Amino acid sequence: MQYFILLASVVNLILAFLILAKCRRLNIAQKSFFWFLVITAIWSFVNYLLLLHPGSIFILRASYAFGALVATSAVIWIMHFTGKTKSIIIDLALVVSGIFFFVISYFPFGVVRRLILLSDGTYRFESGVLHIAFIVFVAAMIALICWALVSYFLIAKGIFHEQAKYVLGGAIIFSGGEMISNVIYPILGLRPVTYWDGVLSLFFTIPAAYAMVRYRFMDVRIVLRKGTVYAITIVIALGIYSYLAFIGAQTAEQLFGYQSVFSNFIAVILIAIGFHPLRRMVEYVLNTYFFPKRMDLRVISKRIALQLSSTVSGIEDILKTIRKETGPALGVESIDLFFQKEQGIWGEVQPSINPAISINPQTPLFQYIVKNKNILITEEIEFQINESNNPEEIEALENIKLFLSKHNIAAVVPVFQEYEDLIGILFLGSKINQSAYTIEDIQFLKNLQQNLPLSMSGIILYYQAMKRVEVQMKK
């Protein structure tokens, strides 16, 4: 167990410096989370030393001291993460309380008075006069964390709701362990199980750190799925290898009277050849029975591509097809399509859902999508603003965010002809259930983005040709 605690200390320290490396401009929530990670790393290391030297009263007191700072720094971070406070006075009050219990933990009359060696070789500590106050303090900090996260989770939407869900889950695991170790055990007269605190902290810090360094927090789902695929594949492969090696060894012993390494070599070759097909099979089974949405979106994407290439006769039919297939698949109601009628002149495909939208090639949104050519998710603009050091880029992103929020646009899908000329823009509204656009959703939109140009470019060319004929006839 001591090596797991040491590993937890190292991982938390790595996560702290990962925050510094990935986030160019730290906001107050990221700064407080950085210090929470550093303090947690030190606290885990102190607990590691306590396992090595269980009779050291100084290390035990240090464990309590840094435990107070962990609770305080966690509350400060969560309060800023959830937006519950922006007051420096509250931060200062929390810091002072944490430092008070940090300092008082080292005094003999404070939290731990002395250690008593028992007959079985273990130690029992005698509580100080402020031990109950320390327990109440930790319990209050844990209750404050849970209140802030739960209340934020209930009102958060989209990607922020997803972030809150994972952080809340980690907080429950971590806080539950802290309550058992530092509150319930002492009340029952038992010694706190300090060694599991550091390990449990990883359930809290890893998902939260991931949220800080990646825009799309739902990547966790993809990572878990891929990890599951490879884990199951390896287990099956090892099982097959063991079976083949056993059968080969038994056969060699029957035929030649001794076990041959040649059978093991054959088993390794067979596993190497079959590993990739086996992985594909496991991935197919998991996607079909455990992640059906991904498979459903692939099927719908292929169906849209077929319809766009065969049955579409006009620009209105394209929008009709997209609304019919994409709306139910992603759970959105608002879908609008703009196309370039003539050079620099844009028109909205009828019937429009949001007629207030107007396309101006000089606007920051237009210039941004022409430059970046990627699908733009409105919720992620805030993360881009926080990470940018360019004042002009920040101003442009803020204007884009204001425009998209005003018109309830959650996703922007630019359509390019041969990946150069922007010929269309697809606007999608927020989801009906207010959830975020997931990785699967964005991949679906990317497939749609790739399938639209061929259908749209032909129709637009026909439209422009008819327009020229109409102008000539008027002359």
C-alpha cells in the first residue's frame, strides 16, 4: 500500500505542473486547483512517511496539519469552480482557518497529544484538546464542498453539467473516505486510516485536472471505452495463449516425451496475428451492446450521405434531409442552413427557424470559421478565451460568443468546397435536454460536414447559373 500512496503523491504533483503547462492564462479557479494539487501531493507523501515510521509523533502531527490545508484548499477551489464566491474576504477567512489548524496540529496540546505503544507493536494516539474542533472543521469543509457541487450540478447545463457530474462523483468518493478516516473513526475511538486518503484523492484530482486541460471533458468516456476494449482484448488474448500453450505442451510431451518451447512460439505467433481482429470484434460488441449511440450515429451518417448523393434536388431538400435525420439523432430542434448565393452574398435556406440570424462576411464569426475551418461549439469558446494571450483574439471570441448565445446557437458547422471556399454554414441550436454535445455528436457533424459540399456545390452552381440567365433576360 505504501507504494500506492507514493504513486498518488507523484501523480498529484504531475497533474499540478500539467495545469501550468497546458493552461496559458490561469484563472482563479485554476490557480486554486493548482495549489490544491500541490498540497495534496505533499499530504500524500507525509502519509507515505507515516507508514514507514508509524511511531513518529512529528509525522503524525504533520499528516493532520497538511490534512487541514487539503480540506481548506479543496473548498476554495470548489467555491471558485462552481462560482459560489468571488469574494477575497471569504477566501481569506478560509485560508486563516486552514493555517490555524495547520499550526495548532504541531503543538502537543493541539490535535494529537502523544503516541502510546501497545503490546502488539502498534501505536495508539492520545487526543489533544482541539481534536474535536479539528473533526468538526473537516466535517464542515466536506459538507461545504458537497453543498457547492450538488447545487451547481443541479443548475449547470451542457459541458459544465458534465464537468460537475464527474467532479461531484470524485468528490463523493474522496469526501466519503475523509469522513470515515478523520471523522467517524476518531468518534468511535479508532485510529484514522491515513494511508487510503492519498490514494482516494486521485479519484478527485484526475477527473478535475482533465477538465482543466481539455475543452471537451467527455473525452473521459472515450478513454474509458478504449481502455476497456484493450483490457478485455488482452485478457482474452492471454486466455487463448495460455490454452494454446497448454495444449501445445501436452501434445509435444505425448509425441516427443518432453515439453517443447516450439509450442509456445506458435502460440505467440497466432496471438500476434489474431490480436487486431480480436480487438475489432471486442470493440464491435462493446459499441453494439454498451455504447449503442455511437453505432446509431454511424448508421444515420451513412443514411444521410446516401440521401444527399441520390435524392436531393434542391437546397431546400438538403435542409429538409438534415432536419429529418440530424434533429432526432442529436436531440436538437433548431437547425438552419445558409449558403453563398453569389460571391459575398449569403442567403438563408427556407423555411428558417431563426430568421433573426444574418450573415456578414466581415463579422468575427465568419472570419473565424474561414480561418480555422473547424466545427465550433459555443460552450467551448469560454475555454478558448481563458487560454488565449492575444487581446485581438480574445475580443473576437467574445463577440462570437455573444452572437451565438444571442441566437441560441450551440454548434456551427462550416461547409467548404474542396476545403477552400466557404459555401455554406449550418447552425444547430441547444439540445432539448440541455446536455452537451459529446465527442460522438461532433464526429457525426464532421461526417455531415464532409458529405455536404458535393450536394451543395452543384445546387449552388445551378442557382448561380439560373441567376445569370435571369439577369441576361432582363437586359
